[in-house]
Amino acid sequence: MFKPKAIYFEKDIVNYPLGKELMEKYKDIPKVEIENHNNIEEMRKNPNSEFANMKRNLIIGIRKTHKFVENHKTSDYLVPYTSSGCTAACMYCYLVCNYNKCAYLRLFVNREQMLEKIIKTAEKSEKELTFEIGSNSDLVLENTITNNLVWTIENFKDTKKGKLTFPTKFDMVDPILPLNHKGKITIRMSVNPEEIINKVEFGTSRLTGRIEAINKLKEAGYNIGILIAPVILVNNWKELYKQLIQRLSQELSEKVKKDAFFEIIFMTYSYVHTKINEEAFPNSINLYNKDIMTGRGRGKYWYKSQVRNEAEVFLREQMNKYFPNNKIEYIV
């Protein structure tokens, strides 16, 4: 259970039920009032070596941005929702967008406003819409602090139209198993080889727990997606990902294997990641490999086309062998 070192809060959060609840829950934790959850100067000025330590703080505010972004993968819209950031420290995390600005978990207490906009948008649409509510955070992790995922499912289940989806790297799914979600929720579990989880995805659930969570969620009637993401081409990547796909084939339940879909996403990396990781995790592996990576815009890197294409062919071969009847939504 996450216990914050300090709470940074906007004063108006007490005007919302969740804000009052969180302030009471953490009444014994040191608190600092802030003007804006998006610009905490003392954290921005911290050295990169403080990255992991800053993740022990919890920021509570009111979300002001509610713009839906069109998406063409497993949802129709990416939706700003109840949190941003995470307590984990994955070395490639795309949320680490501006050095220490996005390092920590931010909670937003105006959940009623956010869910109402989703519901209204869904009901006005002529077609059935799916909303991605977890693109900026991990809602399974957040739920251990706020109970927001339980609240969301319970308050969405009786809507006339619309569906929700979100990804996770965590296995703490028991609170949502008994809920009557009415088939409106798709949960997409992110998996990686155990070696990569241990060396790169600090603070997340182990692979065994993630697989067990997938099976439990399917048994509870949730729609299941599985993300093999991000694919990281370390020296022995072929063996690692072959073993991962074999293990999924062996340990996923028959119900999961019947209709789960897959997404495969290759890692992108950046100069910012490199600088933070060098100082915050000096003994960790270096994810940047100049021999197989190339520039992709300002300060960003991805795998060279030839390398990536070879990897895609290999992964498709393994998926066709062990999951011939399951759809791969996309490989990017």
C-alpha cells in the first residue's frame, strides 16, 4: 500500500467529496498547499537523482483540461481522467515528458465532472463509442488510493451507450471483480518478459501476478486485451519474448485465449529518459542502443526500420504459433 511522504494540494479540493476524503485519509501526512498541480517549482528544480524520491509524494488537484483526443486503435477517444503519472518508475515511461514535471502521481478530485462529460458524449453519438480513460496513469494502481475505478464502473454501468477501456501493469484487481459492469469495460494488461519487468519496470506487479489478474478478470466477465509493451530489443530479446509468448499460452485460461486481443508496441526512448536514468538509476541497464536506434524528432529515438521490421516478423511468427486464433489489433 502506497504511503505518501508528503501531500501537495490545491486548496479548492476540499470543495469536492473525494478531496475531503483524501485529506481526511492522509490527515497525518505533511502537507504543502500549491497554486497549480501542473507547476510545482520546488520539484522541477530538483536534480534528476531525486526522481524516485519525488515519486513518494502525492499531488491532489482539480483537472482543468477536459479535451478528448481522437484515437484510432482500441478506442475512439483518449480522455483526461482521474489521475496522471504513477508511483512506479518504468525507465521508458512516456509520461516523463519534461524532466521532473511529470514524475509523480497526481490525483484529480472532480471525477463527477469528468465522467459526466464521457456519458453525455457517448449518448449524443450515433455510433457506439469507446473511451480510453487510462492513457495518462494506471487506474488499477490509483484505485488502491482513491477507489475511483470501483466508483467509475458503478456509475457507468447503467448508461445507455458507451464503453470504457484502460491499460494496467498491476494485479490489484480484486476490488472490481464483484462489480456488475454489464460488459462495458475492457481491461488491457501490459506484459513483458520477467527479466525486463525486474530490470526496467520498477515498482510494478510481477508477471505471475499480471497473468493471474487477467484470468480473474476474464472469469468476472471483463473484456480482455493484452499488450506486449513496450517491446525492448535487449541482446537476448528473441529468446525472452519467445518465452513470454509461450508462458502466456501455457498460463492464460481457456476463456482468455478464446477471445482476448493483443496489441504490440515497440519502445520509444528519449534524451530526457537517458539523463534521468543515468542519475536516478545509475546501476540500471542502458536502454539506448545507438547501433539499432535512430532519431525520431527532437531528442527522441526509436528502433531503425530494418531492426524493427525483423522484430515484427519474429513476433508475428510466435503469435501465429501460440495464439493463431487471437487478433493482433496493431503493431507499432
